[in-house]
Amino acid sequence: MSLKGCVDTLRQWLPLIAYEKNLTKRKNLFLAFLQLIASDPVPLRPHRSSPRVVKRRPKPFGILTCSRKLYKTSKQRR
């Protein structure tokens, strides 16, 4: 299911559902809304992947790879 598609459909159907006075008609409108969302699946998009990784921003400092006692600062930092 597409989040964007669900939100767009909800925005279009919400006034119809909210202003309906008859509870059975409101329930039927809501069920039709749910069926409409379920009938519009996201199409298959082959050769796409979205790996969940955290990108590191480049920093002006190196990464601490040993204990702090053994780590020596560069000559530029002294």
C-alpha cells in the first residue's frame, strides 16, 4: 500500500464520510473507502532496493580506533 495514495484518498473521502448523518451510510462509505485503498496496490518496481543504513557525514577529525591513552594527536592539533 502506498502511504501517499492512502493520504490522498483519505483527503478526498473524509468530507463525504464526516458530513454523512446516517450511520449506516457512513459505515458503507467507510467500507467503500477501505476497499478503494486496498484495490490500489503499489506496482512492482524491479531492480530497486532501499537499504536501511545510516550515512556518516564527513568530519574533520579521524575515528578513535584504539584506547585514548594510546591515541596520539596529530601535529596540527598540538
